[in-house]
Amino acid sequence: MNEDVERNLGEQPLAAILRERGLSHHDLVAASAVPINHKMITRAERGRRLTLHTKELVLDALNRAAKAAYRREDLFNY
């Protein structure tokens, strides 16, 4: 297993967006078109390395909850 891959990348821009818009993890879970959970949102905020699919699920949920058009690059800095 490759030990050189950094998995925890620090707080992501997603966390600031949620604070600015006054959205909670529950708001994203409720707005999502597919089943996601609070743990996915927490991991996304804290910078735990996610798969592309999970990033897309979080992005879609945020765009639905915020009624906005964010891109993946707006939410994650990796």
C-alpha cells in the first residue's frame, strides 16, 4: 500500500460555503436526489480524500439545497 498519499487535506472550501449560506449537513442530505449520508458531507468538509463519484454527489446536493450552480473546483481544493 502506498503510504505517500495524503488522505487528510484540511478544511475545504465547501465548509465555508455551507457556513456562508447557513446550510447544515441535513439540508444537503434532504436535498439530494440520491441517498447520501451526513458522514459523506463531514468527510468532504474536513478534506478527507473522496472519490470522484462522492464529490459529484456532494456537489449535486449542494446545488439543489442552495439553488446555485457551483462547480466541483469551487468545493474542493484537491
